[in-house]
Amino acid sequence: MVATDNEVLHAQLRAFFSEKLSVEVSSVDTDLVQAGILDSLALVELLAYIEKEFEAEIPLDDVGIEDFHSIAKIAEYVDAHSPVRV
């Protein structure tokens, strides 16, 4: 079975949460804010990771917390803002 681009991106984002924030995210649809996983410091780390790993330019006036509530939402944001295809 071949993984889709979305599955690969989900896996990369899950690895970020696991390796950098020491948090296991049970589902790509888990609400990261409500679960207390994504606070302001974690958001800054996540944005830096996205900019570096996916060469995405993230203008601060374009950042809405609703885009980062879940790994699935983050993947959509990365896909829309990154020139790099996973």
C-alpha cells in the first residue's frame, strides 16, 4: 500500500509533536488546543518547524489559531502555504 501525500504529511507532523514536544497525538482530528497540547509556546515552535521543514512563508497576520486545532487542519495549512510537496 502506498501512502498518500496527506498521510506522509500527517506522519511528519505527528513526529514533530512526539519528538519536539514529547506528546503523542492519538488522532489527526484531535483538538490540540482543547487537549492542552498546543499552547502559545508550542505554536511558535510549530510555526518555526513548518517554515523550516516545508519552506513555507507564514505571515503573522495570516495566522489564525483555527488553522492549527488538529494535525489534519495543520496539514491543510501546510499544503496551502508550502512550495514543497511531501
